[in-house]
Amino acid sequence: MKTVSLKEFKESGTGKGALVLVFLGLILSVSVHAGVSQSGSFRVSGNLNELVSISIRTNNEASIDLFSFKKEFQVASIYEVSNSADGYVVKARSENNGRFLSADGKESIPYDLKYGEGSVISLTNDNQTVSSKNASSALVQAENYISISLRKVPLKFSAQNAYQDFITFTIESR
């Protein structure tokens, strides 16, 4: 087999024709593939976790003069937040079974609680539903007021003392 240099190949008639064919082949392959495209895609997804929260803001008169018998004392505001699609429930319980208990534990004054526009509730140590919201597809933000009304007027001869109760509110999704 004879080895031919590039210069000799170009100068021969075969070389010129072969170069033209190679050049045309490149042009055709570029023009044929010019309309082809590729694409790729992917799905982006995420989760929004369930959120239920409750916060309490006490009023200035959360400390009540038990002898200034008023029908109702507004003692706090509750803020409920939920994005639960199934809705939520707010429950309340009292450490002293719905009674103001004296610091020495010898005397008590019973009271009732009103949550928002709901009905009056006599609290116990067990959780009781005070508010309930049905399913929602949107974020729910609600404000409710907590009022307390005494079930009996303290007697003038009741012992001077600090009377108190601890009320716990819980919010949970359904």
C-alpha cells in the first residue's frame, strides 16, 4: 500500500471530490439535525405541615375584686390559628374544678366560664370542649374573649386571702 501525503491527496482529482463530499455530508447532517430538540422535566412538590396553635393575652383586670360583684368579668383573649383541613377543637380545664380557691385551700368561690359567643361552661379537672371549627381548606385565625361570672357572691365574712384558679386551654386538630 502506498502512503499519500495530504497535499498530494488534495491535488489529485479523487482528493478534491472526496473533500467536497465530506463537506456536503457535514452540512446535510447539521441541517437535518437542526430541527431536533430535547427536553426534560421533573415534578417539584412539597408538604405544608399541619399547624394548630393557641395564644392567650390576659386583660388588665385578670385580677378580679371578688367583692365588686359584676355579672361578668372579661379576663383574657384567646387567639386560635389552624390550617387543618379537618378542622379543630379547643378544650379547657380548671385545676380547681371551676372554683377560685383560697391560698390556704380552706375556702372556694365557684365560677362559670364563657368562651367567645358560646354558652356558659362549668369547668372541671377534665378537658371540656369550648369551641369547635369544622373542616376548612384555608388558614383560620379566630379571636375569642374569655369571661368569668361568679356563681355565688362571696360572703362579707369570707377570709381575706388570695383566691385563684389555673385554667388550661388546648387546641387540637380533628
